[in-house]
Amino acid sequence: MSFLSGLPSYSWYIVPAFLTLITIVVFVHELGHFLIARLFGVRVDIFSIGFGRGLLTWKDRHQTQWKIGWIPLGGYVKFFGDADGASTPDREAAAGMSAQDRKVAFLFKPLWQRALVVIGGPLANFLLAIVILSALFMFHGQIVVPPVVGDIVPHGPAAKAGFQIGDRILSVDGTQTGSFVDVAQVVSLSAGQTLPIVLDRAGRQLTVWAVPQEVALTDRLGNRQKVGDLGLSPPAPPIVDSVLPGKPAQRAGLRPGDRIVSIDGRAVTSFEQVQRLISANPGRQVEIVLGRGRGTVTTHATPYRDKDGRRLLGFAFAVPVSLERLPPFAAFEASITE
């Protein structure tokens, strides 16, 4: 009971949302196996969504038993000649099959047909993702972080290459960049390489050359990886988006919506400036002036060190994004890329 009471108020829908998602994904996956098997004349004994005793069962005109199990965590398709839902061949039954039965048994189909039946499941999920993303991009829009330089790390690769705040990045190493994500994808794989980067600066195009430096990052699964980094970021005002519980920022009274005005008396205009000033004060308390409502609030906090060695206060900023609705073909193309 204490565990449930500690969850956020919206958590009640996490389990049903997950079960709905996994049911759709599994159904489409198994349907891919099923349709290609039927195409090649394989008899399907059971098509089950979920495991355990069937809550709902029926047979179609091909004598396939369709079943919805009471444990909604997966599913399977059992072909004629299989010993179980994991497609383990029933060798004993296969040895006694008639010639007519062998024609509809999965085990006796040519290798290329069996391979296509196996591929059918993942292929169906891949197509489902394309359909969902295409619809999302057409009717809701694609999230885009404009590839505009909002901040440059002093003495970093971008600073050395001559980038300026406000530059729009048109391409990196010949790859067109419609968003900051496109920029990051190319740069992250190009540490130590000299890249030509085309910029739009106040309506004038120019090319600069930059060498991404290698940095070590830890992903959400705790895996460390080395990626390339130019030392620049998109425009983002220093407005607090969220505050981590139990961290110095929360103890100092920071709230979502607060605007960071200054750190230790130094005015800031971007979240990168805030991060640099916090990092420059290891283990020392910093003074933070916040803009809140029509007034200001002054507070103090001491940065802590995370597992990557970064000094943080425990709050996050939101990078401004835009939603762009795409026409059908562009949405289809973007969904494949995604």
C-alpha cells in the first residue's frame, strides 16, 4: 500500500496502457506470421492473444481456433505439426503424417517459405510503426527542434570553428539538417573527423569546418558510450521545467516556471550558461536569483556530483520545439527514417 501511495497521481493508467500496447503489438506481430503462413497454405491450429485459459474462443472456416487468454502478456500462433506455441516441431506426429497432411504442415514447407513466415512477425511490427508514425506526423505533427545555435561552449569545437549564436545549420558533412536532432545524429558518430558544416548567417550561406570532440556519456540504461560533440546547443531560455525530488534545487525552493536570472551575480540568458556556472563551483554554495511572477526570489544551493562527474542542482530546462504537420508522402518518408 505504501508503494502505491508513493506513485504519482497519473500512475493508475500505466498498467492498462502497457497491457493495451503490448496486446496491439503482439496481435500485429502474430498476424504477420499468420497471414504469410496462410499465403503458403500452412494450416494454423491456434491463434492466441494472451496465455492461459481462454476467456473467449471461436473457430473460423479454416478451423483455426482463435483465443483470447486471461493473461494478456504475449501470444502465439500454433501451426499444424507444431508441438506447442513456440513452434517446436512434433517429430513423432510428423513421422506419421499422410502426404495430404504434409502439404499443410509448417515443418514440411520449403526453407524459404518457413523463413518468410518467421520474418512476417517483425515485418508486421515494422509496418505498424510506419503507419502509426505517418498518421502522427500528418494529423498531430512532427516535433522539431530548429537547428539554430543558441549557445556555444567557450573554447569548444564550435567556438574554434567560428560558429555564432543565431546561425542556422543547413547541413553537416553533406547531410541536410532540418532539426537539431539531425545535427546530433551526424556529429555523434564523427568524433575526431573534420566535418564541413553549411550555415545560414543572417541570410548569407557560408561553410565552416569543425572537428567534434569525443565525450563520454551514460545513457538511461547506465551504459557508457563515447560520442562526438561540437559544444553547441539550441536556444533555450533558463526557465525551470521540472525539479527532481530530494535534490538541492528542491531544497532551495526552485519551482517549475521559475526563470533563472543570475548565478552568483552573473546574469544568464540560456540553460547552458546556467550549467557552466554551476559546474564552475564544485562543492560550493551558489546564490541563485529567480524570476517568479512579477518579482524575484533569492535562494542558495550547493551542487552535487552525478555518476558522470557532472555538478548539478537537480532541475531541468525544456528546449523550445515546434510541431510541423507533414503532407502524406513526407510523413511516410519521415516515419521510415524515424
